[in-house]
Amino acid sequence: MAELRENEQKTLLALERLRGRGPVDQLVKVSGLAHAAVMRAALSLTTKKLVRTHERKQTAIALTKEGSYHAKKRLPERRLINSLIKLGGEASVDDVADAAGLEKKFLTIALGWLSRKDWATIKKKERVLKSLREPLTGNDEKLLSLLAEKEPLIVEDLSQELQKAVSLLKKRRLVKVSKKTLRELELTDAGWDLAEKGIEIVEEVSQLTPELIRTGRWRKAKLRRFDVTAPGPIIHPGKIHPAQQIIQRVREIFLEMGFTEIRGSIVETAFWNFDALFQPQDHPAREMMDTFYLAQPRKGKLPKKDVVDAVAKTHEDGWITGSRGWEYTWSADEAKRLILRTHTTAVTIRYLAEHKEPPVKVFSVDRVYRNEKVDYKHLAEFHQIEGIVMDKKVTLRDLMGTLKEFYLKLGLKKVQFWPSYFPYTEPSMQSTVYVPELKTWVELCGMGIFRPEVLAPLGIKYPVLAWGGGLERLIILKLGIEDIRLLYKNDLGWMRRTPVCQR
């Protein structure tokens, strides 16, 4: 008894008064405790094997607003058939409805159930009803009458015939169904032995108050014991989205490495997105199936004439770059077309055009848009990491070292670089990292040195190191997920399970 809490003692005493067994609702009345207090005591007493719990499911039904109306007036098909019989068994639909006083909104329903119950037939062209037989009172009508007399009713207490009628009335939205679990507590043999020894309710104190200490009553008071090992309630505090956490970490790393973050417009002209990067106007990436073009407004403004002319000449014959160019007639109208930027290089090339003197160390982490078919590894909208370094004597080795340090800070220790091709860099490389969890190498980022055809039209005389790649692939590796769409589904369960601190 010394180990039992006050509410447990009261629950045992209430069970003894109920001859060892009783429903929880009755125990609440006898003990004077709240329902939640009785249930907590029952759980503790069950663990101590003094009480056992019995559960059974109970289904209750009650009338809806429409069900109450039909319970008073009778079902619409019953009102219609009674009226039809009074009119001699055959009459027009309108006459029968008027004689029955049936509301228009119930007429279609009544006609449907007349046919379904095989009480009458209707000639559609003439709109004439003809009764087929004397209609008997159905189980649905009997149940409706019972509910009108007393509700709610317990489904399990009804006959099988009336239980079948429940589903029928539920489909017609005439009754609403509610389910609950009924619990009964019963004393075990150990519980009876303890109760027979006598239960004396001892008031417990959950906290020491100044009054208890001042008066000295604390010496006689029984202090309530608390189980400090018991699990507490699960709390889901607000936190940053897992993908956004990694984006913030990427920004922090570049800032730590001495870079400056830049941002740009989502809507861009094809000039800055493609032409300034020496991408020909007939390149497949510029087609509608790969790029989102704006319908309104359709065109934007080009930069200064000398820059536009230099880019045009470079495309057509190479200008002063020593290149042959793409050997076609460059179109200013095509360059003016507005698009949703397909990469953040459009931001960095604009920045370069305005900052021609070294040193330049900038990066961008932002959204880009491509006309992709969405699946587990492709999105039409995603993030891209972009960066450039311009200085007097920077080389490809500096670029490789910069990216290697970036990946190292992200926890990716093994990095390799492979020769590759990109339209606006030469030489070009692809960076790959080894992922121990996947036991494989994964491509992450394209990189290289901007070609003279990109730099000369902008008046830039120094080497520019550049890199760019999709961020979602990196996020997938860090979070250990297989479907890229999970990042944007706002799955609260997944977001709660994902730790705040990523390794």
C-alpha cells in the first residue's frame, strides 16, 4: 500500500465497492476522480498486476438533420407510394407529388427508391407512376422509427436485420455513426487481497509549499513519487527545413573561404543566359522542350551596344578571340527573349560584366528552372551552386583546390576530377566525390576556365575560374534519401525525423 499513489488507492477502493468490476465511467462517479486520472491509475495498477482491463468496441448511431426530418415525415418514397395508392394506383408524377406534399428536392430521390424497392414503375415519356404491389414496412423504416423514439442506438444491440439497415441509412446520409472503446476494470486476485486488508486513503503532496515548510506539516505529509525514467510527451519544436539547413551550410562554407554572395533576377534575357556565354542560338538547350520562355512580356532589353556588337561578332566569326565562332548570322531578337533562368551562371556573368578588375570571388546559391519531366531524380525547379574566381594568375589547379576544400568542409573527403566538355569553359572538368554509404563515386559539379569567347566581349583580360552544379543532388547525399521530390512534399513526419545537425 505504501507504494500506491493516492489516485490508485481511490480507484482500488471504488472497484471494491463495485464488487470487483466496473466500467470506467462508473468508476469516475464512485471515486470522484477525473476520467483521465482513473485511466492513469488503471494503467499503473495493471502494470502492478492488481487490476486487469477489458475492452470492447461500441458503435453508436444517431439521426442527421435530414434523418430527423424524414423520421417525422416518413421516407420520401413511402410518402409517394402512399399518395399513389390513394389516387388509385396510377397517376402522373406531379399529381402524386402534390398529393403527398413532397418537396421538389426529394422527388428524384423518392422516384429512385420507388424503383429500387420495386414498389412502382414510371413511364418516362408520360411521367406516369404505377404501383406494383402493397409495400411492406422495411427495416430501414423500422430503424428510422426506433431512432425517432430514442437515440443514439448501439448497433451491436440491434438485430441482424436492423444492423444491415444501418449501412443503408448511412449511405443515404440519414444517420451518423460514431465508434468508441468501452473499458472495464476488474480486480485481480492480488488486487482483492490488497483490498481485503483495508485501504486507507492517504493524501499526497506533489510539491513542497512555503506553508508546509513553515508549519512543519511536511514531516507528516506523504510526498508523491515521480518516475523520472518514464518517457515524456513527444515535442516537435519549429526548425529549419532539412534542405534549407544544407543550403545555409553551403553559404557559410563559401563565406568562410572569403567569397561574397550575389543574387540575381529569376527572369532573364536569353542574351545573359545563353549568348553572353558563347552558347549558339541553335543549341538544343535553347529549345522550348528544355527552357521556359515567357509569353508576356516576351522580350527584354539588351545591354550597351558595344557589348552586344562584340558578342554578335564573336558568335558569327570569332571577332578578336582567334576563334572561328559559330559561323551563323546572330539574331538580336532571339537574344531579347525572356526566360526563366536555366542556371545561375547568368547571375555571375552579369556580375563579371560590371566588375572587370580583379580580384573577384563570388558565389550564388539560388533557384533555376528547366523544362524537365519530373521524376525521382529530376525537378523543373531546383537549386544550383555557382561560383567564379577572377585574378591575375589563377589556374585550373586553384579551381581544383577550391572545390576540394569546399567538399572537405561538407564532410566529403575523397574528390576526383575528370576531363569534360562545357560550351563556355576550356579546359573543362567534372568533379566527382566518393560516398561511403553508397560505395560509389558521384558526379556533383561542372567546372573550368571561361573561354576567350566569353571574356573578350565583356572586356575582361584576366582568367576566370568557374563552377556550377545542382544542389539537390548534394542534399540527397547528405540526407540519405532516394527521391528528390521528398524535399518539396512538406512531409511533416520526414522533416521531424531528420536531425537538425547534419554530419
